[in-house]
Amino acid sequence: MTLNRRAVLTATLVAGLFNPMWAGAAQPLVMGFSQVGAESEWRTANTASIKDAAKKDGITLKFADAQQKQENQVKALRSFIAQKVDVIAFSPVVESGWDTVLREARAAKIPVILTDRAVSVSDPSLYVTFIGSDFVEEGRKAGRWLLDFAKKAPNAELNIVELQGTVGSAPAIDRKKGFEEIIASNPKLKLSRSQSGDFTRAKGKEVMEAFLKAKDKKIDVLYAHNDDMAIGAIQAIEEAGLKPGKDIIIISIDGVKGAFEAMVAGKLNVTVECNPLLGPQLMQLARDVVAGKPVARRITTTEGVFPAEVAAKELPNRRY
């Protein structure tokens, strides 16, 4: 074999070895995701949506449950950074305290997406985008429903108690803010007590029991920051010999099946929707971010308000 023929053959073999068609499929995108926990029906549905969407989209998901503790989330994010994932997404337990770990992610050149809950940081560029609900608007929707309800007895004062979500969390802060903003227009709507039920059914029941034992004021309305706390409160109200939905008007947020079942039973008056099925949108967003495509700074989901009157018709349509 001549030198020229040998050189041509060698070049051909080398080219073949590096032919992208022979190199196999590209490595799948790897996402590290830290979830708040499993405190409610909403959160369970949110987790299922994210896991299912990652599987369908061929994305390798490294999932961590923070069990509602910020320190667990910080550890999870640092683990994702050490593993050199392509993108990090997380639903923060609370708003503050994220600057240091997010700077570590930026130093590692790993983009961060916030899901469901926002953060308060000194440098907003520490995360790329947020996908989720407008919690302030959810609170406003709850307040608007109560304003309309109050028109049925315009001269009556209504004493309201509030079950807040986890202290320091974005939905707890914003749902309270939006609700109070709206009811301020009617001086006969009085918010007398407000305490955290930590977004759980058990804590919602416990706090409602304490509200009911305080006999200084009759409770006319309960505003719960999520359906699970409202359902726990319903149990406390019934055990106190009262009729939820009648003796005490109940307003809650999320729109889970349990809330619709409670409305059909006449025990809950209205739920404001907060859509947990963010998985498909999140996976597409992650691909766009990793590819360097421009994305909106905030992506807000579209949601409705469901009073008890439509619950029976809507219940079969609920996916969570």
C-alpha cells in the first residue's frame, strides 16, 4: 500500500470513528429538583406532574424532598451543584435566605428556575425565571368572593379568622396581602385572628380548634390559605357542634378534589384554583433555558374560582 493510500484510509477510519451518526444518542438533560415536601393534596399532584413530565420528556430527574425545611433544600441544591446537573429547579420553602447557595449555582454556571414559590434575593439575576401562580391575585379572588357574599346582608358585620400557610413562604405572604387588600373596602369585614396552619390538614384542625375555643367573638368566616387546612378546620367545626359552610362560611385556595367533595357535601363555600400541574411547562422551560433561548422572567398560570354551586358539575373534571 502506498503512503498516499494509507493516509487516505487512515483519515477515513478516523472520520468514521468520530462520525456523529455513530456516536450514539446525545446525553439526556439532567435536572435537579428540590420539592417543598408532601404537605397537601396540591403538593402531591405537583410532584407527580413533574416526575411524569420528566419521564415523558426524556429528562433525567434528580428529586429531593425537603420535608418543609429550608436547610434540607440548601443541602439538596449544593448536592445538585456537586453533581454538575444541567439545570436546577426548586419550590422554595420560604422566601428569604437563598443568596449564598444561588451564588454557588451561578459560579458553577448552572441556571436556576423557581417553581410555584418565589424568593427574595439581593440580586434577581441569581435565578433565570419563575413559573407558577400569582398568589396575590389568588388572595384578591378570595376577597372578591367574600365582598359579593357580604352584599346579601349589607348591614351585618362579619368576623373573619384566617389560617395562614407556612410562615415566611411566598403563598402565605401574598395570599394574605391580596385578601386584606380587597376586604379593606368593606369596613364591616373584620379580620380578628390569623395564625399559621403550615398548609397541613392536621395543623389546620388544631388552629381552628383554638379559634373556636376563644369565645370572645363569634366566627362568621374562615379564610384558609389552602384546601387541606380548610378540610382540617371543617373537622374541628363539626366536632364543635357547628355546621361548616353554613354556621361558618369557608373560603379556601387550591382547587383539589377534596375541596370539591367538601363543596358537594355543603361544607365548603368556594375554592380559588391554584394549578399544580406544572410539569410539562417546566420541562420545556428547562430545555429552553439550557439551550440559551430567551424566556419570560415570570410565567403565570391561568386559574379560576369555583363556588359551591358549580362543584358537582366540575368534580368529575378535576385531575388532582
